[in-house]
Amino acid sequence: EEEPLPQITLNIDLFRRSRYYPRIFAPRFTKPKDEGWWVVIGDPQRNELVAVKRIQAIRKKTSTKLIFDWDEEMYGEGNDPERAD
């Protein structure tokens, strides 16, 4: 029986500095659209995508979590999640 992969939880806090809430320019849509953000985590050495999360529009403050499995093969020097910056 295989051991489950360790899970990593990335807490993401986004703040809007200005009071202005921007709408994006999207000429192919008939209604105004809100901005959105993507958090993408990958391993460029292995050319592998690890996790992706879409974050909806930010009014004043938005907090979310990105939970993903961390493969033991990715641990190596500089890739240890316990020492992430």
C-alpha cells in the first residue's frame, strides 16, 4: 500500500490598494467583466504543472487556500516545501 502524498496548503491574501474597482476591457462580451487572477505552481525543471487556482475579482480583500499534493521526487535541494519563500 502506497503512502499518501504530503499535502501543502498555500494561503493567499490579496488586497486592493485603491478604492477604484476596475472592470476589464473585453470587446467580445456584451456585458462588463470583472478582473480575475490565476495562481499557478509548477516545476520548471520537470516541465510539470503542480497546481492551478482561479481567484475571482477582488473588491477590498480576498483570502483563499490552494491545497495540493507534493510529490517526494520534487523534494531535492531548493524544492523542499518546508523551506519555501
